[in-house]
Amino acid sequence: MEVPNVKDFQWKRLAPLPSRRVYCSLLESGGQVYAIGGCDDNGIPMDCFEVYSPEADQWTALPPLPTARAGVAAIALGKRIMVIGGVGTSQLPLKVVEMYNIDEGKWKKRSVLREAAMGISVTAKDYRVYAAGGMGLDLRPHSHLQHYDMLKDMWVSLAPMPTPRYAATSFLRGCKIYVLGGRQSKYAVNAFEVFDIETRSWTKFPNIPCKRAFSSFVTLDDRLYSLGGLRQGRLYRQPKFLRTMDVFDMEQGGWLKMERSFFLKKRRADFVAGSLSGRVIVAGGLGSPIRIQCPRPWEKGTGLELHFQMGLQHLWEACSALVTNDHPTFVLLIHSPLRLAPPRFPWPPPLSTPSCSCMSTSRSLPTALHPQPSPPAHPSHRC
């Protein structure tokens, strides 16, 4: 498969967000990007709700969230946007579920979750939303798997996940939901489990080879990439940012053994990752040297790396840095499948200047080169 040259990828500065915030959730629907909630300078959850139009390069305010919150799970269902859980103004997880009708421009309350939760991972199939895991009021990870039937406005409990967790990454492939990683309390989870929607049963897959927190996952063709992250410290071991790349072959059902020469060029965690035109892209994040207790942006700026596979060779190439290089930033790829991911680390206050960036290729590529989009990732911390 032909992939574009590294020089074909370009950054463009877009219209900034209307206000400063952290823990905002982003969602693409119908070629537009929606910014949902977040926390202000004082760590107070916000009710802001805006939409970005790539044609006009402009943000427009929409009716505010009925319930102010941050770190929500959000997913699009046709012309509707569903907002689930998150953290409220009480700084506690919520069970509130609300749905926005894009055509009507109105919010409606929907049936609440069985328990309040944050850090929920969501996917959707056939107008049913599947919500996996989360962390409740008691700060314990959930093993819940629930599906929401939009026609009946009802949540139905399904077989629980074998491994309780929150802040996991999930994606849909056919009739199966793949759930990877996540956390239990402050510790990383390397579990990889798959739920079959037709049989309503779970299957345990081989664990992610390297256990780490704040890594990123990308699907491309028949392979799943587990990238970077933070190896957590233990009694006699210091925490360490990683360059690790693990690759899971969907057809073979196992993790491939990767040589160190295939790893990322830079150690990093809590970064944006996705796929575009046959390439795996990573950008921004945190890296060494850094104090874990007081994280700072990667000191050399939010660099970008592009990866492509040629036969059995996995090659990483450096690309131009983000146009905003004084902080980690989220990336918006409106017409491509790059996952939208705001930071999840215990982050500094909102930026003095809200910013927004987009990456695209300078040449038009056949539609067949574009893989299916992976779902948004969601923040997993309180404000």
C-alpha cells in the first residue's frame, strides 16, 4: 500500500477554543468537532458546549450542558450526541446521561447509569451504546458492562468484564468490543479482553506485553499498536518514560515480538496517537527529563513521529513539530481517523491562549487508504 512521504504531512493552526479549559472531551460528528465541558482555571467543571466548523474555521457556542461536568464519555449516534458520566461540580463522579439532538439544537435527560462513574470507555453499534468500566464514588474500578438502547431509553447490564478498570481504551471491530489497558487505582492494567456482542460473552486475549500507564493505542488494518507510556515506579525502581511499541496481529491472535529498533524515537507518555493515510502518527505528550510529581511539557516541544510498515519492516520518521510547541495539545483531524485525545495526566491550569491544530496530507489519497476511525479517548482524572 502506498503511503505518503513524511514531507506531505503539514500542520495548520486553526481557530482557538473560545475559552481556556482542561479535561474537555472532543467528538467528531458529521465532519464537525464538538467540545464538551471541561474545567476552568479554578478546577470547576464547566457547562460549555461548542462546535467547530472546518469550512468556516470557526467555533460556535451551542446550548450549554444541562449538567456542568468534565472528563465525560461522549459518543455520536447519528444526529445525536450522548454524554455519559464524568465529574460534576461536587468533584465527584456522576451517573447523569444527557443527549443532544443536532437538528433540534436541544438537550434531553436520558436514563441514568446504574452507578455514578468517571473514566468510562464507550463504543456504539446499531444505535446501542456500550459503556465499559469506570471509577465510582468509592474510587474503586468497575467491571460493569452496560448497553443503552436508544429506542427504549434503558440501560441493560451485560456480563461483567473479567478485569475491573477505568480509563481503558475500547474499539469496535465487527461484532466484538476490544478493551485494552486502563487502571486500577493508580496502577496500570495490561489486560486485553474482548466482548462478543452476539454471544454476550468475554474472551481473554494475551496481556499487553509491557505494563505501563498513559500509553496510546492505534488500530491500522489488521494490527493494533500499543505505544509508549510510563513505567510506574516500585520500591526499588524509578518511574520511566518508554519508547516501547507492541503490535498485536488480529488475524493471528497474538502479540508480535518487536525489536528495539522498531520502538518510538522519543520516550513519551500521555500523547496523541492515531492513523492517517496508512501511517501511525504520534504527537506531543510528556517525556524525560521530568518530575512525576510536577509534570511539565516535553522540553523539546511537542514533536511528531510518523510510522509506516513496509513488509516486515517497521519504520519511524520524524516530522515537523506542532505549530504550538510550548505545551502538550490535542490534535483535530476533521476528515481523517486520528483519535481525538485531550491530556489525561494531572495537568497544570488551562493555557492562557486556547489553541487548536490540524494535521493533513498535502496530496489527495484514495479513500481506500483510510482505515476506519478508532473511538475517542476520554480523560480519567478529577479536575
